[in-house]
Amino acid sequence: MSTLEPERGTGTGTLVEPTPQVSHGDGDHERFAHYVQKDKIMASALDGTPVVALCGKVWVPGRDPKKYPVCPMCKEIYESMGAGGDQGKGGDKK
């Protein structure tokens, strides 16, 4: 063993703080309005249950969606559903 390395088990080693994990996925969801099923929005407004957006974000709505741009992932999913999709499902911004 080198004289520069502490012996194992003595507790005299250097503490190394882990590098923080930076997530670019979750925080971006906060800057967008998301598409959610209309009935789910109503239920959330009444009893505070979380909703699930088309993109998968789960949260309890509380802000005015008109103040934010539409989530690109939600918009892409909604447009791919086409006119033959279930009317009123996934077409409301929240």
C-alpha cells in the first residue's frame, strides 16, 4: 500500500461529494401547457387528484394554461391521434 493512501477502515480518507444529477427532461415540463382528458381536469378541480398529460407528466393543475406554450410532445401525440380519435379526450390544455 502507498504511503499517500489511507488504510482501509481507518476513516481518514478524503470525502468526495457526488456529482449532482442534472435532469433536462422533468424541469422542461413545468414551462408548458399540457393536453389532458377533459373529465380528468374536472375531477382534479373537484377533489385535487393528479392528472396525466399525453406526454406522461403527472401533476395537480393549478396554473392558467393559456400563459404557457403547448408542450411539443403533447402536441405531437395529439396531432398523431387524428380526427378519428376519441372526441374530448386529450384535447384540452391544462
